[in-house]
Amino acid sequence: MTQIALLNGEVITVNSKNEVYEACLIEENKIAAVGTTEEIKKLITTSAKVIDLHGRSVLPGLIDAHMHLFLYGSTLMHLNCKDPAINSIEELLHKLAEIVEKTKNGQVIRVFGFNELMVQEQRYPTIQELDNLTQEHPIVITRTCGHIGMVNSAALQLAEIDSATPDPQGGTIEKDSNGKLTGRLIENAFLQFNQHVTYSDEELFNALTKAQEQLFAHGITSVHDAGGFDENSFRIMQIASNKKLIKTRIYAMIGSLNDCENFTKNMLTAGVITHTGNDFFKIGPAKLFTDGSSTGPTIATREPYTSDDNNYGYLMYSEEELYSIFSLAHQKGYQLTVHAQGDKAIEQYLNVIERLLNEYPREDHRHRVEHLGVCPPDLQEKAKALNVIPILNPSFPYEFGESYIRNYGERTHYMYAARDLLNHGIITAAGSDAPITTVNPFVGIYTAVTRLTREHTAFGQDQKVSLMDAIRMYTYNAAYASFDETAKGSIEVGKLADLVILNTSLLNCPMEEIPQVNVDLTMLDGEIVYANKSKIGV
């Protein structure tokens, strides 16, 4: 029997009492004991591997309850504008010119993480600037939110988009005052466009591998995948997990970034139900997009944006349309969820859930809502009454807080309203939405506790939570959101041995240093999958 003993540390169990112990023992792939160092020493055999923690923290394996595995992995393969060196359109075009020279004609050139507010020119590149670089390569620049894209003429031709192409519902193919295409595609226009620039199987496997490397380095052992590119990426994810090409535990939402509605309908027709699978790959909730991006800004709001009296954002469906799509799924036992950022979109979804539960009551449905951005008190109370699980993104205010204050004003006091939701007794989980923001969970934990942006601007301070509450959002509560709280999410006897050793004591770490906390070891299913060898000695 394989034993690993972790001694002389700070074992943050995240159990019902938030108990902290000195040590724990792993046998095979399960947690066998927790207690004092002396208690654990009495249980170990001579062949046990012993790791002296020297006061460092041990956490349950962290769970990112909302991220995009393929999209995140893709950003690690292509040009990413989150690189601080790309601080202007001029520099971006220079980098693209270098890539064009090395890229075969006809091959798609992809750029991720662009934010017009973070470049010197404070604008998007123009279609003319992109066309001047190449007429032979489709160029696709994805904005940091993932909901807006800037493309060149070759990319538009690939998707058969011209000035006569009508706007899709919930999207815009932008044109200038003369009716000419600008190359900017917004919301559904961009999401539908992406069906024409798909990835090869090799690229998809590579994206998963690169994503997993970063997840393990940040202590993340489980993810709730919020949608890949299409049916093929969903297939590749299952193959990779089944063949153990990736080991990350995946809860895969039934939804996609490209043509989400049809993908979801097709999957529901196939009859694969929520939570089908094993400890490494399970089917998650049926998912739809109901509104847009919080930074676009394109979210659907009850009142106009503070920055624009005429802008209420994009609503993707009528309430009746949303009910029609979700009705059968609810009746058949699926967990449901939506991307809903604005209060208008959140209200619409909660109305649908209320109607479904009234017509077809279900116990322990655990329907979710992804993001739950602008959520005022009346909608918080409704979410509580319906037992809906919010999946918040604590890192969003860290990166985008200043733009939220500009666009939504006083509504930021109840954006990603973790404190209010927890006070209502609502089990609330957290995710990064990577690559939209950093995959680093300690940035999210820091922001949940401080409610400070990267520029140290105060953001909805009433929504600050305790450090233990923030940790719970990334562990036990995230496990609950996928029906897995009896198997993982806390360090308790009999649970899976998914653990993380940090480089410091988290409970004694100065708050301002939490974003710089590093992982020394990540254990998944009793196996060490990442280790800083100089710190751990493995």
C-alpha cells in the first residue's frame, strides 16, 4: 500500500467546521487520516513517503468552476495581447507581420486577449491595417472577453460574410457610415463566424496539454469546462480523458462557443444526462448564452449603461424561447445553466427556472447560473428561493474593475455579489473564466477578500468575503456545484487525494501578497502531478 504523509504544516480541511490540522495521510488515492503530526506518524509504515511541510499550507485540490479548457490552451499556442509588451496597435501589427512571414498561405493567424482600452491608441485595429499585412491569411483577433472579434477581409471571405449579410439575432456585423464592413464582429456574429475557423485534432490535443500544465502549476485539479469550440472539441476532450492523455478532472458543460444553441440541442437529443461519466470526466449542465460580455460592454441590463444612455446590451433569446429550449432538458433531469451577466438576462433566466420548477418540480436540481454579474437584491432573493447555484468570477473586478465602474456606475456595488449571496445562505462557487482572466486562483481569492482592482481601486467593498469563504468557493462549493461534494472539495477521510501544497502559510500570508502565492506540489488521485523539486525534494 502506497502512503504519503504530510507533516508539520497547516492542513486547511474546508470541512463543515473549517478545521485546520497539522498533518494528513494519503493511502493509494484516498485521504486516510488528518490530525496532529504525532497522530499521523503513528499510522505510517517504513515505506511511506514523508513530506515535511515546515508550516506551509495544504489545501484541497482547487476547482475552477468555470473556464474554457480549449480556448485557454489555444491562447498558450498563439499571440496573446495580455503580454505587457503589446501595448499599442503599432506593436501588435509588428508582431503580426512577423507571424505572416512565417505562416503558410491560407493558414489562419489567431490573436487572443486584445483589449482596446489597454493599448495606447484606445481603439481596435482597422480592417485596412489588417488587410495591409496580408490578403492570403485569415486574421482573427479575439477580444479579451471572447465575445467580440476583429478580422481581416480574408477571414470575412472564408466565412462568406459581405456587406449584404444580415446581422444574426443577438449579434452585429459592424459596418461604417458608408455601409462598408469594418471587420468587427460582435456577440453572435463573432460566435457564429468562429465555426469557419476550426482547429485540427492535433491542435486541440496540444491545447489541452498546454492548459493542463498551467492548471497543475496553479494547484487546480478539477475544472468545470464552460464550452469548447464545437462538437469535435467535445469529442477530443473525452478521448484525451479516457486515454489519460490528460488527467485533470473535467465536468463538461453541454454547450459550445460556436453555435451553442444547436450543439446543446443535439446533445440533449442524444440523451447523455448530467453527471454521466467517472471521476475524471463527467457530463455537466446544459448551457446557453443569454447575454454578452461585461467588458464589451454588451451585457443585457434593465437600465441603460452609465456610460451610454442608449445602450442596454444584447439579449440572445426571448423568455419564451429560453423556456422552450430548456423545458424538456429540465424534465429529463439535466442540470441547467446559462451565461448571464446583466440583471435583465439574470431575471429572464430565473423566471424560466421558476416556471419550470412550478410546472415540473424537482428535488436537488442544482441549476446554476454562470457569472451572475449585475445581481441586485431582488434577484439575489429569487436565486435563493429557487436554490440556484451562482458561479462567480472574482478575478473580473481585478482586471476589468475600472471599466465596470465607468459602464455600470452604482451597480458595481452588487456585481459578483459574493458577500450578499453567502449571507443569503446560497452555496456560491468561483471560476476564472480563463482565458478571459488569469487562471491563477490566488488572484481570485485575493480579489474576493479585498475587492480591489489591479490598480487598487475599491470595487463594491460591501461584497468582501473572509479568506475561508473565498477558499471554500474554489473547493467545497465548486464540488457541490457539480454534485461531487462527497468525493472531493475538502480534506476529509475517504475523499479523493486531490491536494495542493503552497509555498507559504496562506492563513498567515499578508493579504497584499496572496496573488504571488505559489504552488510547491499538486497531487491528483494520490499521484504527484506537479512539484517544485527544489522545494519538495521529489
